[in-house]
Amino acid sequence: MTLQLRGHITLPPHGSGGFDHGDVHAATGRLFVAHTANNTVDVIDGERLEFVRGVGGCPEGSGVLCMQDADALVFAAARGAGKVLVLDATSCVVRNEIAVGPKPNGLAWDKSRRHLLVADVDDFSARLLEAPGGTTIASTPLPGRPRWCVFDPARDRFLVNIREPACVVALAGGTAEIVATIDVSVAGPHGLDLDAGADRAFVACDAGSLIVLDLTRDQETGSVPIDGEPDAIWFNALRNVVYVAIGKPGLIDVVDCRGGLSVAERVTTEEGAHTTAFDAERQRLYVFLPGSSRAAVYEEVQSR
């Protein structure tokens, strides 16, 4: 399989800055991305591949997370306002604004309890909230600056990347108490995603490596060099690959995860393009291009 460019979606122009994080609402194919430079959450129609609208009131937008359930909620962290917006994925209406810590960033969702974890890059804490109401259940100090986070349902815990000391912290579901710390051998854990079917996590590190963690033993089991400092990553379970966004020089490393790790493909994007979103239903990868204010749309096709 190989990534093939299908086309581009024009987004509202901006000055300096760009995009931060994006996610896809699978049922509708709608894509939501933090357009940090414009203080908006931009909405894209994934069926028509068209820009729909920008939702304002999201200063320094950072983390975005779509709920894949009947409520069709979208959470968007606003670092510049210390809040998380709760959007309706269908109407794009802001249903609530939750006051959190000073600079919320990483988001993870516990579907069974309907709890949202918010990792803060200013006070180095993780706040567990009841959502969409926003009641704070717990606040946990972290050992360093957090990056992205995910929920690991098989072990009923959240995983949070910590830049320094390089590690992944596990927080108990329901309480957010620290229950494990997994050391990472490479500096700067950043992007994070799960392969739930194989009980493993992937950690993309600033020092230029993709690390694999065995979640049954909480141990690092492998690594592969990547071509620069990464940001967002996505695991494609159907193809058994990880997409790693690298802003400089501007490319996607496609890491084959069958057996030993290897970079199977490198796709040139645009300088500064570190934000991506993956639509597993449609096998489509969106890459956000800050220099040209566009989204590049790639699809997996059978290689010849």
C-alpha cells in the first residue's frame, strides 16, 4: 500500500503560526482542526472535501478530540483562555465551555465513564473532568511537561507522554492516580497512539525515533529512526502502519509495524506541516499545510 495525494482543501488564510491538532468524527467524516493562528476550530466536510466553517472563541487552539458515540461531541482545548470548548459535531454549535488549568493541551476520553482527561503544559498537571458538564473529579501533578495522551481501555488507564524526564505516565481510570511510569530511552516523547489489538503503544520522540511499548509489561520493546522531530502520529490498524508527521523538512514517515519496524515510505508535504488527522473508516490522512493554509488529502491505495 502507498499514500496517494487526492487533492487539497483551501482553508482560511492566516498570518504567522498555523495549526495544532485535528481529529475526525467517523460517522459523518467531518474533520475538526485547531487553527491556532486564527483562534478557531476549522470544520471540514470529509465527503465533499470542502471547508465548512470556522468556530471562533478558541484562543491558541491546541488539542482536538472527537467522540465516536451517539452524542457526537468534539472537545477543543484553548491554551490562550484556559478552557475546553464542547462542540456539537453535526451543528458545530458550542454547547459548553469548561474552565480548566492555565494552558490545556492534550486530551483523552474514557468512554465508559464519560470522563475527559486534560493535560496542561503550564502547570504540568492532568485534570479529570466529567463531560460534557465539566465538573472536576481529580487533579494530578505530573513529573514533567505533558504532550499528547490517550485512554488505554484494556487496562482501564490513561497514558500521558512526558517530555522530560522522558517517560509515559499511566493514570488510573476514574481517579487519575499515577499507577505506573514507563521509561522511554529517547529524549522528548511527543506523539502517542495505541495499537489496542496488539497491546502496544507508539511514542514518537523529538530526538528522532519512534518507540514501541509493550503495554502488558510496561516496557520498551523496539524503536526505529525517523527523519526529524515529530509531532502528531496515527496508527492505521488496517494497514499496520504508523503515520508520523515531521514539520522540518516537511514530510510523513510511514512506519511498517509488521515484525521489525521499518520506514516503508516517506511522503513530502510542506515545511512546518506537523498537524495531521486520520480517518480510519475512509483510509484517509489529512495533512495541514501552514505555509499555504490548506489541507492535503492522502488516501491509501494498492501499490503496483
